[in-house]
Amino acid sequence: MNSRREFEIAFVGLKPGIHEFNYEVNDSFFEEYGEQDFWDCKATVKLLLEKTTNFMMLRFQVGGTVRVVCDRCSSDLPLNLFEDFTVTIKSVENPEEMNDSEEDPDVFYISRGESHLHVAPMIYEFINLSVPMQKECEFENMDGPHCNPAAREALQKMKNDAEGKGNPVWKGLEKFKDLDENN
């Protein structure tokens, strides 16, 4: 867990105002969390922490690249990360109870006695949220530089076969269309 010390911020000693922290995140960061939907992570996270007397505002700026598998052609696809996330941290007497009842996912409570803020779980979550659910090449016709040509040909053949034969599921429904127009 000592390698995680770099993701701890001793906020008690910080003066009110904006403080900047920068993190370089690679695949070794995710080993503790298990297998991910991406690999070859080269992410940068810029954290702007604004400390006031009553709360802290954290703004995470995620950038960099990861590699994913394209959902259409199964090819390795480089993906650029670029997202901003904001979290408000408040100090309270009963943080567990407040976190359980809080409906806003961007508000997090910590104990008044806390002196360090652990940002590794937030960085993990925000990098994962930066990766889209549907991972596809940006080219509509699958003609991009990363598209798998064999998959493109197979999908085109399947499309041509379906257009030529028509879908047998709908074949019998055509007679009902004529009945509806006569009434």
C-alpha cells in the first residue's frame, strides 16, 4: 500500500485557495482493482483542489490514452481520454451516515478528524468513466486505419445476404398490411 501514498493529500496543512496536483497513471495503477476493459493506459490526471474553510472542491481533468477492443471489428483501438469531473468534499461528524443518505454522487463527506484525502479511488472511477461504454472506430464505414478489414468484409457480406433474401420473420406480415389499408 506504500505505492498509494502518492495519491494521499495532506489537506490539513494546505492554506485556503487553489492547489494543483498532477498524477501519471499507467497499467500498474489498476492491478489492485483487477482486470479492466482497457490496457496500455497512459493517463494524466490534473487535480485542482480548492480549499475553503467549510469544504474542498476537487476538479479532476483526465487526459491521455488507453487501448480498447472495437465493438464492431474486434481490432485494437487507441482511445483518447478527455473528461472533467468535480467532487465536493465536506467535513462532518458522521460521514458514514451522511454518505449513505447523500443523493448527489458529486458530494462526499469525510470525518472532521481526517487529515489526509485518498484520491486513488476517485482517479480509478474517473478514468473508467472516461472510457465510453460503446467502443467503436470513429469511421461510419469501418474504413479507418484501425479497422479490421476481415471483419468489415464479413459484415458487408452478411448485410448483402440479408438484403437479398429478405428477413423470413417478416414475410407473412405483408398480407396483413393490405387488409389494414382496405378497412
